[in-house]
Amino acid sequence: MMKEPKKYPNRIRKLRKARNLTQAKLGEAIGVSAAGISQLENGERDLKIHRLRQIAGELNVTPADLLSADDNPYLAAPQARQLLDLYSRADDRSREAILKVAEILAN
């Protein structure tokens, strides 16, 4: 039987362990069981925004720090962040041009 991929990848486990917290201690602090923390870490349970904020507060990080690299542009490679910054500062016409150039270069 194939294992299903994670639905909601995140960095909770990594950041929790970096702070030497057990799942039980983190769960106790935010009112969730250790099993519930495990489900959140494994992406088996929806991570609601209020829970994301609670966990971030307990781990002394921003909510964005808990997101996976795919969901957090601040964790992207420097060149990707630079491209994202340029794109976000561009007007609509320039954004279309950036996308067209990127599509040409990617293919």
C-alpha cells in the first residue's frame, strides 16, 4: 500500500525540536493533545490560522516561519526572492512581460 503524500507540509516539527520541546509540551501550551500536534506536524490535520498563530507564539517565530518553502517566499533561494520582489513591484503590463519571458526561458 502506498503512503499518501502530506497534504499540508510545514516546519512545525523542525522548529519545535530546535527549541527542545516535546509534542506533549507544545500541545499542553496551546490546548492540543500530543497526538494532535503529531497530526499537525505530519500534515494530516488542517492547520487553521488561529492554531498557526498559537504555535508560532509558543515557538517564538512568525506564522510564516512555520510554512513550508513552497508556501513561504522568504524561504526561497535568493534569486527566487529577487524575482518575486521585482515581479511584485512591476505594473500589470510589466508583470505580463515577466511571465512571458519566464515561460520562454523555462521551456
